[in-house]
Amino acid sequence: MIGKISGRIDYRAGDHVLIDVRGVGYLVYASDRTLAALPGPGEACALYTELLVREDLLQLFGFLTLAEKEWHRLLMSVQGVGAKAAMAILGALGPDGVARALTIGDAGAIRKAPGIGPKLAQRVVMELKDKAPAVMALGAAAPDLGDDTPVIEDEAPAAAPAAKPAPKPSARRQSAQAQADALSALTNLGYGPSDAAQAVAQAAETETETPALIRAALKLLAPK
């Protein structure tokens, strides 16, 4: 199983990139959002990958985060959602958008993905709503891949490079961490994972810090 690739981009196409790893080219399919976040040809990049194996086909799909990869795998568990359909959903909504759509039952958001009809969108929401909180929690713990990911060269450098300061967490990581912390706090208070995830997803539309997320989510969970 190929779980991660680090190399240099040879070329980019509409739905994939060719990544050169020590002279071996790997063709990796990715969502529109992931492709837009990658550098140009000749630049270093790294992607988490999922290998799809069929009788007559081997395809690699690439992701910037492990959370995105897990959303892809979860989406594919729904009958009628293949690898490219799952990638289309992630491309249209992004991992955070998928999380929100599933937790609040927004089938209309899932329909924004090319090739996803109303019946399939509804099936995705119905089947995955209760499974979404686990992937939301994973989003904060799983590492991201960014420009600081080293690319293995053919020869070792003559001298060890100076140590770089630890990179600051991205806004996306901070948001995922805040939502995961709020979700954990609510479940510890006795709320069900699905209800807690739905409240956190709605609160995240206006709040970004953990305390504010918890307060807003508690208001949403309070008896009417």
C-alpha cells in the first residue's frame, strides 16, 4: 500500500499530477481544491495517498491531510459513491464543508458536487451522519502536509541544514482543533456524538475559538 508520496511535480493536468520520486513517476488523482493548493511543475510536494485496486486498474488518489483521506474513504463506503465521486464531493465542499453538511443533514450541499443527484446526496447524509463525528475528531489530531515537508534527494547534503523553527499551526488546523476540543467537551458533558457534532458544526459558522464554540453549541443544544 502506498500511503504517502514526496517528490517533485513533473506536470499538472485537470484532475491529476505526475510526481517524480527519484526518477519514478507516480500519477496521482486529486480534488480541485487539492490541485489548487499544490505548487507548479518542478516544485516539491507531498501527498497522503490511497491506492484503489481493481481487476484492470490501479489508481492513486492524493490528499493534503489525513482527515481529507478519511472523509474520502468514508464517502466511498456509501453505495453508489465511487472514488471519483467522493473526490468530487471533497472538491466542491472541502473536508470542513463535508463535515458540516453531514452533521447538519444538508443534502443540498452534497448535491453541489458534479454528478451527485438528489437521491444519492440524501443517501450519503443518511448513512454517514452518525459516523461523521469520529472523522471530525481525527481532523485535529492528524498532521497536515505543507511546504515544510522534505523531499528525499538522490544524494545526502554535505552538511546538515540549520534547524528551522517549528511552523505555526495553520488557520485550518486551529479551526479543526477548536472544533475537536468543543466536540470532546460536549460529549464529556453527556451529549450524544451526533447531536454534539451537529451543534459544533453550526456554531463554527460564526465562532472559531473553543470556549465560544462550546457556549454557542450549548445554546443550540438547550431544550427549546
